Amino acid sequence: MSARVRPTSVDSLRGTRELHDVERALERARALRASDDAALRDFFDAGAPLIVARAPGRLDVMGGIADYSGSLVLQLPLASATTAVIQPTADRTIELVSLRARGAARFGIGLDELLEGPLRDPARLRSVLTRSSRDRWAAYVLGVVHAGLVRGGNESRAAAGGFRLLVHSEVPEGKGVSSSAALEVACLAAVAARYEIAMSAQEIATASQWAENHVAGAPCGIMDQMTSACGRRDRLLRLRCQPDRVEGHVAIPEGFRFYGIDSGVRHAVTGSDYGTVRTAAFMGYRIIADAAGLPAALHASNVREVDTRWHGYLANVTPVELESRYEARLPETMRGADFLARYDGITDTVTHVERDREYPVRQATAHPVYENARVERFAEELGALRAGDVERALAMGRLMGESHASYSACGLGSDATDRIVALAMAAGPARGVYGAKITGGGSGGTVAVLARADARDVVREIAAAVGEGEIIEGSSDGVVLVNGNSR
């Protein structure tokens, strides 16, 4: 097991973006005392200790929606982050405040409602928190509180009382750069510190993913939370999503940089397109496993495969296997009712097959198989890339282009992201741009761009050409904790 996340010293962060964000978080906490709003003015007790947790967003360089199928992914932790300032209280309440440009959002709940009452059931908690768009943000926070205390078996630690938590995020929302994961990881790290729950960064990530899946109701894979928790500044997290195996942190070669360009189109992994494609991929795995003669049994609402061949992960099917043995068995599209009549269900515990929905089975199945192979080749090229190596950078760019095209074939593209990719390709190596692709869950959001480090003005020019597009750049470490009263 990796080491527990513990509060770090200010000296170890001196001069970093991480410390800058922590200091600003504490300034915001102090500024509440001057608020015109009495509830905010009294939110924190001036004499009680504070702990600050910080977690970054991420730029999906390669891998994207193949993470839920077990693919290798390469992810960059961003400079922009979410901070959570927590203060223990003796009373048995949880009070939350999220500071936003349009004003503060608040939510409160009795601690014992979560521990002993009906909201101990994550499905009930999800129903309560997601019925109103106004309170949906609190689902991500209380989801990780539930994961840390109830699901983690740490209810006894809550005898110490409740807490107040102040949240602020600089990770762009709805842009496909994991604002939800940054929120979850920062809040769970803070909650774990408040209750002295020993959790490693990896454990924080997996518990946060559970909360997003089962309380917030978003069927995300693991790469977002793992990058926010375990990422390292200016390095790509090399993660094998089977389920969460860190294979290393790959340095970005000197002279190159990955940028993000915001398309201006809001992205949400709760959207039906993402969920449909994910479900279709698991339908494809079920069809392949059945064709391979793997034993399966219906368990509750899911199917369990006995799979010693691919170990339950579609990404472990090779392109050669798919093309030679299974592709012809995959329907281009399939109605949910027809699938259920023949195959009973899927192995995914997060999504389910809807009887009246038409699913793009063939392409959704092919994407993770080929994407995993693309990421493997991309990682090899990246490891050998050196300053000035235009041909290798272009080879990486071609792989990004193939990934982008595959997103569109799945139905997860958008005109805005297509335009950004086209502009990047038009700029080309002569202007220091080598490749671009849509990121994360697709259907808008952000485009990742591989370019020379000195091509920032070109990237800015591309962003300006798409109207509201802006550059997302810079990197920072994964989750950090700081004792706010030891400074």
C-alpha cells in the first residue's frame, strides 16, 4: 500500500503554485469574517484549527473514454486546482460553502443523517442531492464524506463531531478537465485529515470515483481522480486502468508542451451520449466474451464473467483478435431489448442497458481496443522524443488525430472541437504544432494540443479563432495537505 497522505510543510512547498493556492484559500477563509452575510461571517471559529487540501484538474492527453475498459492512459495534472478548507466542530453537523463568481452556495446536513439515518443508503443520498440542480454540487462533497466514513467503516471516528468546509475551485467547470474529480479529491483529503483516517492518494482516488459513480450519479472512469490525487508536476501519469495501476510518471521532453484549448461547448459526463457509449462498450465486451465461450452468470442486475483471458477488460482484446475473430459478430447498432433477450445484461456496475435505447455497439467496442494500442505506441514515441525531433512528434500527432476521429465515430465529437483540431493541423509543424484531439468524455469540452514550448502564441491564436476559446496550461502536483495554523 502506498503511503498515507499527510499534511506537508510550508517550506517544502515554498515558491510553488501549490503554496500560492493554499495561501489564497486561507485568505478567503479569513475574509469571510468581514462578510456582510452574518452566516458567512461566523462560518469559521477564529480560534479553531484549519486544514487545507488542494487537488488539481487534469488534461487528458491520450486514453480518454477507454479508461472504463481498462486502457492505458496518459494524463497531465493541471496548474488550476480546487482547494478545501476544513475546520472541525464539536456539534454533529456538516456545513458546506462553495465560493463562486455568482455568490456563495451553501448546504447543511446533520452528521447522523448520513451515518445512521436513511441517507446512509447511497442511493437515497443520491436521490436527495441530485433532484435539484442547485444542490447537485453538494453530491460530490457528501459523496466522498459517505465514502470516507460510512463505506470506509470509519463511523466511530465521527464521535469527535462534525465540520465546516469551504470550497473554491479554479478548475473550469464542464470543460472536460475534471473539475468534479478535483473537488472530490480535495474534499476527501480534508475530511480524512479531520477524522484522522489513514488514506493513501490512490485510496482517496478510488473512493472519490465510487462517490461520483454512486452518489453524484456520473459514470466516470478512474483516470480523473487518479491524476488529481497521484499526478506529478510536468509529468504525464502513466496509468493502467485495471483498475488503477500506476506504471510511472513520464517527463515531458524539453522543448515540448501540452496545451488545452477550451471549445466553449459545455461538457458533462452525466450526459446521455457518454453513458450510451460506455454502456455500448460493455455490451460489446459481453458479446465477445460469449463468442469466446467464457462462462457467465446473472448476479442481481449484472452479469459476471469468468474471464481468465482478458480479465474483464475490453482493452485487453488486441486489434488482431478483434478483426480476425469478433468484429463480424458485433452489430453496428443494437436495441437494448434485443441485447437483454440474448445476453441478460452487462458486467458494468455503473450503467445499465435501457430496453428502448439504440446502442452504437461496434464502434463503442472498437474504440477502447484501438485506443489502448494507440496509447501504447504514443507512450513509446514520447519516451524516445528529444528536442527537435519533428518526425517523432508528428507520429504522436497522428495518433492523437486517430483518437479524435474515433471519438467522432462513437458519436462523441462536436463541430467546435473539430474546428480546433483542424486549425491546429493547419498551423502544422512549421508553426510548432504537431497534433490535437478532443479530451475526456467528449461532446465538447477541451482539445489537447501537442506543440513546441515556444508555440504558445500560435496556440493562443487558435484559441482566439474559436471565439470564447481560452488556453488551459501549466501543471502542478497531485493532492497536498497543509495545516493552516502552523504557518
